[in-house]
Amino acid sequence: MLDAVLSPAWESRYFSFDSGWGPGEEMASMRNGSGDEYSIVFCEAGVFIRGFDHESRMSPAASEFGEPWPGVIDAVPEVFAHCVREPAFSFDGVPELTVCLWRQRGDDRWHAGEIEFPPGDDPDGAQHLFALLVDGSAEAYQRFAEDYYEVAVDLDAIGQVLALRPLGEALVQQLNPQLSAEDLAEDLATIGYPAVA
């Protein structure tokens, strides 16, 4: 929701959320504009995460046969096979990912395939792809947004959105004086974020 307020044009957003991604599915996503991205699909079976670091040696584009790195998707349960095959997460029919995680309902932990990683720090890109998501603080989002969108962003307003406070005119104005709450009606519905009644 913060990105929707700071970047009204969807194509320019870094983070997005679609509460109606598919039948019974929601999806959180990130696109950094430089080729890195991730998708987190929430469905009845659980949660499926795929990330793609375009500069990683684990990229299918870097492989001799244009395939995902060995082990990355080999153990993905059948209940998430549709996510692996999802055209939006592929390039020319090849799953576009360097990292893959999943957690079925009832699991007590996250799972990943058995992978022999290439040498180097952050070989699959997971650390940099998910750093802001894992941090989750208002301060971290403020640092990101002020750098990426090149505007000052009110820390208190960020905290209110992270706490899922209903979005009304005053909160929108704190974040983006060029926008009104009415301008965000479609985004509120797509995201499923609470609005002031």
C-alpha cells in the first residue's frame, strides 16, 4: 500500500500486492526495475516464494542449457507445481528463479531444495532480494523509499500503514500530498487494504 501511495503508476512500483491474483490466491511481488524480482504466492496449500537475481551465477540464463540451477526446484511439492510453471514467473517457458522456498499448511518450518551453491556471498541473491521484507521496520522502509522514490517520507505515516491503520485522506496526504484517498480506490480494492469508511 505504501508503494501505491508513493508511486501511483503501477509500472513504476517496486512492491505490489494482488489480493485476487488467482482463484483463492494472493501474491506479493517486487520488481526493482533492473531485472531482479520476487513473487510470494499465498494459496490454500500454503506459501510459495520464488526470487530472481538477474546477476546471479545461478540464473537459468547463465546455465549451459538455460535451466534452473540444480536443486532449486527439484523438491518443490506437487501442490506448488502450478507456481513453478506459472508463465508470469518464466522466460520462454523456463522458470525465472535463483531462489525458491515453500511452506505448506501445517509445516513447522520453511523448505528449500538441496543445493550446491556456487562460491561467493549471497550466491542466489536471497539476502539482497528479501532484506527489506525480512527487516520489516518502518525505518528500513523509509530508507528504501527515500532512496528509490527520491522524496521525503513521513516515518509515523509509514508506521500507521505497516500497522494496517485504515487509509483515509489525512494519512494519504502525509505520504503524498499530490494524491487523494479517492485516487487510491482501485489500489485499495486490489490490495485488500482497509480504508476509512
